Amino acid sequence: EARKTFEKLRFDASIAALNSLDSIIRVLRRYKRLEDIPGSAQDSIFLGLESLSAIDGALTGKIHIKKEYHTAKPTTKGEELEIVPHFIENTEKEWVRVGLVQLDFSLEYIRPPEEFGYTLEEKEKTKKRIFEALEIAHTNNVDIICFPELSTLEEWIHEAKQYKDIIIVFGTYYKNGFNTCPIIVKGQDYYIQKINPSPQFETEVIRGRKMKKGKRIFVFQTKCGSFAVLICMDYLKEAHHILSNSDEKIRNIDFLIVPGYNKDVRRFQKQGDIHCLTENSYPYVLQVNSWKVSDKEAGGTCVIGAEHKDALNRYKMDKLKPDDPIEYKLIETDRESIILVDLDIKRKGVPVPASGPKMKVLQKYIYENGKWNATDFS
């Protein structure tokens, strides 16, 4: 009921806080006594508790938590969220090669009388970077590649579909007032529309000019495992509908893929640190952001996933993982760049006993002097 009230009032921070509380409770249910909770799980719980400060006032009294899984509920009054499982083929791979592309681009506002939205300023320059990145992915046998929110155009989709060997989360673009994400699997294009507008960027200022809301999330089952794409704010507000869904095919997901265009990188990463510990699925959270937002540094493109503490320390030594509070962040990139990594989707959760890292890094590329250049992480 609290979530419904906050959604009606559009209290986005409070909704995210409730989602964090839901995730914390799922972690706590795995242990009979507080002293049984390992240090790694404690740290993730504390990270989640930080976001609860968004709720004004103390949480008192007993909270009744339902034990059963649930089906998706309306996100706002009169709007039913539809989560659609889409089977393509059974999982074949144990290791999945992922490419995350952090682009540097600028947007221009689409003014009246055109429908509300944003579009790229330097279209041809951005297109060149994107298709060179796709060619790098093809050459390196990448399985899944993702681009940031608002980094593409509809007219590029046909050309991108030629890369039939790659699952392409092809950023997003505006069409008819909807923030639309094309997802290309085996050359077939599917579309989702952003459900929750960015608070300052896509909500109404002039009457009638705002982002139109989508109502559907796909959960794809492919040879590279299962995945869902949640556009920016949809990750904070809708991920719980997937991770605690009554349908096992939906909740036991391998990847949550989050194309974003936002400045509040840490907020999204804190949620990832909790979601990656969701029992049974233990998904990897792939967050892909623009290097700059409104000409200010943003970035934060990363992989978050459950991993053994010894492997996490190794990632730090190799300068893949930054020294920050996001414990299960495996790798983060900087600048305008591409990172290619292999992720183990067979071993779920934290490997105990330790049995080797769940991530292997193939290559990093930096965009300099008009082209993508292979580099290291130093």
C-alpha cells in the first residue's frame, strides 16, 4: 500500500527506498540468526539501509511481510505492468561474453509542435562510434552488447540487425513521445518503452509535454541465458516485479541490463549491490551510462554480481574494480570506452569454497583521435 501511495504521489526516492527494503528482507530470510549473516551480506544490507533515509520519519511497529511470490501490480492507477516471458532457445553457454559501451554524446530537446522528446545533436559522429563498436563486438565474438539510453536513432536499426550473432540492446530513442529501446536477438527486433520518467528530464513542465509511459517488460530466454532490459528509472522502480515474481521463468534471471542517461550513478549501483544477491537467480546487473550528462561527467558503466571476496580483491589489484562502497561491483570503466568481459552464468551466487573468478576481462577500448583504441586498465 505504501508503494502504491508513493507511486501515485510520484515520490521516486521513497519508492526506491521501499524496493531496497524489499531486497534487504529477501537477504535476511536466508539466515535463521543475525550472527549467521556473513560480512559480505551485512555490508550489502547496510548499503540498502542508506537509501531508507528517503522515507521521512521512523519505521516503527511490526511490518507484515508476505512469504509468497507475487505477480506484477499496476505501477500507477489504471496502468497494468505486463511482464512478458519470451522463449527463443534454451541456455547453451556457461560463460557469456558481454560488451558495455560508454558513449560521450549530447542531446537536443525536441520543441513544439513536435512530440515531446530528445534526439542526438551529432548524429553521424555518434553513429560512427556505435557501428565501429558493433564491428569490434563482432570480431571478438561478443554475445551481448549494450549502449546507453538515448544514444541511437530508429533509422539505424535495420543496419544493426545484420549482426545476427550478437544480442544488441540498442540504446533508446524517442518516437511518438515514448522513450523506446530496440532489443535485437538473432536479427529480430523487439521493442520496450520506458515506464517511469526521469524526474527532472521527462516529466511535465508545460501541460501535455512529457514522456508517454510504456507498460511492458520482456524477459528473454536465449542461448546466453535469460535477461530483461530496464531503462534507467525502471530499474529502481520495477526490478522487484521480476526478482520476486510468481513465475520461476521470470524471477530466475541471469542478467538485468540497465541502459541509462543519468547523473546519480551511485544510487543505481547501490541497488545493484543488493539485487545481485537475490536468492536463486543471483543476476548480473549490467549498468551502461553516458560518459557525460548535460556536459558533466557521469559514467559509472559497470558489472555488478555476486562473487567471492578473494576474487573481488583480485579485481581491485588488477585495477578493474574501484575502491568504493559498492562491494559486488566487479568492473567499472571510465571515459568514452568499451569493456569486453566474460561472465560465468553457471555458478550462481558467491562460490563457496572459492573455485576461481566468475569474470574474465578480454579487452578495454578508449575512443581517441577519431577511433576506438585497445588499451589497458592502468
